[in-house]
Amino acid sequence: MTHFRPQSELETHDVTNQPPPLEDINLYDGDAALVNAVSKNGGRDHNGHLSIYGEALGRAETAQWAREAHQNPPKLKSFDRYGHRLDEVEFHPTYHQLMALGLSSGYASIAWTAKSAGHLAHAAMVYLQAGTEPGVGCPMTMTYAAVPALRHEPALADEWGPRIISGQYDPRFIPASEKTGATIGMAMTEKQGGSDIRANATRATPIGNDEYELVGHKWFCSAPMCDAFLTLAQTDAGVTCFLVPRWRPDGSRNQFHIMRLKDKMGDRSNASSEIEYHGAWAKRLGDEGRGVRTIIDMVQHTRLDCIAGSAGGMRAATREAIWHTAHRSAFQKKLIDQPAMAMVLADLALETEAATALAMRIAHAFDKMKDDPTEAAFMRLATPIAKYWICKRQPGVVYEALECHGGAGFVEEGPMPRLFRQSPLNAIWEGSGNVIALDILRALAREPDSLAAVRSEIMTARGNNHALDQHIDRLDDWFKPGALNESTARAFAETMAVALSAAALLKTAPDFVVDAYIDARLGEHAHIYGGHPVDNADKIIDRARPA
């Protein structure tokens, strides 16, 4: 791609004291925290692949694709010019370019095709993608996460699995059997129930051979241009999971009707919709009445992506803030060299590296859960704890990074408004804060081995830092009679998350990062980033500086 230097000498003034574009960089190689976390969690063999992906995402051309995809949201095409019903979604060409880059690089498939550490490699790709245009991550994440749910029905897994792991993006709206690759969406929540999916009213009527016809609505259907959808509907036995393809077996369009696209605050390149089933053909997935148990396998994997994506969004915002302040001066000094700014940047870098370390540690548990019961137990509880904490930390980090730019951060030409609008999404997707906190309580009650695994992980961090040791000792107070209940679940999630983050950092980060994080989060910490002095701020900032 040819780059032309813009004119900087104008008739009225010279353009100076402005940072150069943060483009044509390798987003993986230039992220020491991520490289260390991947390597320490068994993913060293993926460094080459992730470097190639990081280089592709860091190109100026890819940054332009991200801007254009975000600025040109999808459009619903309900009918053709003659009045035939279509229910298709049209996208800007750059959306398709980003989808092709992600899927051909293994975003949805590497977890299932790699010899080892596949979920770790996948989580690192989610993290990297979040720093460009995260909207395209939604359909790729659901496609990845559909695999364990499909395995509840071997015939469907055999039919759809190869299309998912093909590593091909085929945007044509034709039957999946004629395509080189397929994407999978999800449609669960309804107007009257929201997160209470047992209140779903959509009905499924059996027509034989595990085939059903569905009638009802879905208030949120993510990525309605996908080839098939995991959805929930009521049978005589209760809430049941189904696979609803966009095309019926006879080659006709399924009765899957898109009523409208959501006009969302963020995630604008991705289509989210309201849909209705008017006798839609579906295949049962899993046992009747066990739909929640079936779909939860998909939900748990999408929660991993919420964690990794939020860590990646925090990294992107922090990277932009450090780059901007390193190239802009005020009062005869670079902004990055001013003590007040250095405290903010160092604090943001600490938060980001802790999130990165914990996200990759949990991805490692996903890789090991099949063969290691302790890792499986750890994954079940640590995932909602990290999802609660990291996703909630993202908006504050992005906002503070935006403020580091001053007014320039508030202007749509730069990436910060896009990152800021996106920042609350992962805390809402797959269970908002209260839902996740209650899920944590359910995991504690139903699977006590998960608590034992998490506490064992935290105990490995003892003896490294006095403040951390005191924090770990105080965790036992939660298990005194009456201490842990629905009203205190959020506070429990927070205290556990900080301990897990510190334990993860101890395995991946240098001592000066670990000690500064513990001091900032467990000492006499401030409630605003940069409000508490950070030791070794210059070293922490240099470690987080984009290469």
C-alpha cells in the first residue's frame, strides 16, 4: 500500500507536536505482556503464528478496514425489488475483509485443530482482534464456541464441525452444504425474560426424526447472517436447545425472519437483530428439557472470549495512550515524562497486564480441562470470576486512556471513541454483573471442587508479597456463616479476582510489575487510575510501550 506524506507546512501554520499514526506495527511482537503470558502458559509453539496475525492486524491497511467497517454499519434487506422475502444483511466490503482475515488465520478453528494450547492461541487472537475492529469478533467467537455444544449431538457435530474448522470464510447466502466454511450464531433471550431464559415462550413442535418447527421471537439474535443458530425453545419436556439453519433441507429459505437490526452504541460493524420464527425448521441438539445444560457449554467458551477481548481492548487503549503521550509535548516536556501522566499510564499498564495474565491463565485451563480434573474445576469457577472483574474494568481503563489524549481522544477520526463505545459490551454479553455473580454462587454450591481448585491456585502466590499474603488470609472470612450471599456476591468476586490476577502475574511478569500491581490494588489504593504513586513507573511504561 503506497503511503503519501500529508502536507505539514500550511499557509497559516506548521503542523507540529502531533504523534505519527500508530500503524504498520506488529501487535503481538510489540506486546511483552501477551508474549510472556502465552509462552508461560504453554503456547510458545504458537508464537510464529500469532506474530503473523499480529503483523496483519497492525497494518495501516487493516486499520483503515476497521475504520470503514465501523463507520458503515450493516443494513437489513428484507425484500428484493419484486417483493420476495430475503431476510439478508448487507455489509461493507471491509467487514468481509476482516472476517476473511480472522477465519483464515484460525480464529474459530485453531482451538480445535492445534496439537496443543489451541484455546490459548485462540484467546490470544481474540485479544489481538479486539484492538482493531472488535465487532467482527462476535460471529467468529460464536462459531468457535458452538463446537462443544454441537458435540451433544454427534450427527450434527459431524455435519457442521468440518465447516467450522475449515478456516475458510464464505459469505455467500446459500445452503451451508454448498459452502467452503460456515459461521454459527446464537439466539436465546426474549423480550419477557432477558437473562431468565427459562421464561422463553418460543414453542417447538416435533415433526419426526429429531426435527421440529419453531414458532416465536428472539429479542437478541447475534450475527443473523450466520449459516445456523443455536437457539432455545419450549417442548413438553421444558427448555430445549435446537440448531436452526438459514436454509431448509429441501434448499428453500427457512422461516427465520429478521424483524429489524439493533441500532447499538458499539459493536457497530456487527449485525445484532430481533427475529421471529414462523414455523422454522430445526434439529434438536441435546436432550429435551436440557437446553440450558446444552447451551452452557457454548456460553462458557464465549465467556473466555469476553475475558480475552476485554483484556485486548484495555491493551489497545493503553497502547494508544502511551503512543500519544510519548509524541506530544506540553510545557516544554513530553507528556509521558510528566509525573502526573506517568502515574496514570503506569496504572493503566498494570491493570492491562494483570488482565492479560489472568485471561491467558484461564485459556490454559480450557486447554487442560479434558485431561486434568483440577484444571477443569479451576476453569468452571475462575471463568465467571475473571469475566465479572476484567470486563468491568475495561470501560474505566479505556476512558482514562481516552482522557490522556485530551480533546483529540474525543474526535471520531481516531480510534478512542470506537474503543470506548465497545468497552461496556463484554460485561453485558453472556451475563451482566449480577448474573455472573449469581453464577459464581451456584458454582460454589454445586461444584465445591471448583473452589478448592481456585483456592489452591491462589495459595501458590503466598510468600511473595506481604500485602498479598494478608489479602489471601482475609479470603477465608468469606466462608464464615452468613458472609457469602446474593448481596455480597459481587464483593466476593472482586476480592477473588484480584488474588487470581496477582497469582497469574507472578507466573508471567517481572517482579517490579507484580509488586506495583499488588501495592496499587491491595495497599492504600486510590479509586481513580493514577491517584496512587506507582513504583518503577518508567519501567512499567517502557514494558507496555508499543514497539
